[in-house]
Amino acid sequence: MELIGKEKLDDFKRRHPNAQSQLDAWEAEVRSATWKTPHDVQQRYQKVSLPGKQQAIFNFCGNQYRLLAKIAYKLGIVLVKEIGTHKEYDKWDIE
């Protein structure tokens, strides 16, 4: 998959270094993935939330941080829309 929004990830990792290793691993997995459906994502990440056909919410560091991604399965693109703390997540506008 092509990953868009790496700048957001890098900025977040600078501010929250304890999340770096998990985010680096997630990023590497996304780049090597070939997700065709939401089911494919859920096969790999059992605790992912799928609030819409093209959205996924991933948890990191014991649910301390969350990442909202939009996934264009047919195009093979994962867009990082938001990443933040659990408290920040409560303020996100999720379609």
C-alpha cells in the first residue's frame, strides 16, 4: 500500500518517542500490505475499529494513542488523517 501522511507520523513520533517503535512497525507493515477489503485489515489487526467502509482506527501503546486512516482499497492507498492521544481522539470528527 502507498502511505500518505508520513509527515504527521514523523511529527507525532518526535512528540511521543515511546510510540516510535510501534508506529515504525505499523508503517512498514502498511507499505508491504495488499489490503483489498476492510476484512483484510481486520485479519491483521483484530482490535482495529472500522467506522466506515474506507476508515480504520488503529490503537498503539496499549490504546494510549490512536491513528485514523482512510483506506482506498482499489487504489492501494492509506491516508493518515489523524493521529493523537486517546483524549485528542475524542474530539475528532469521524464520518
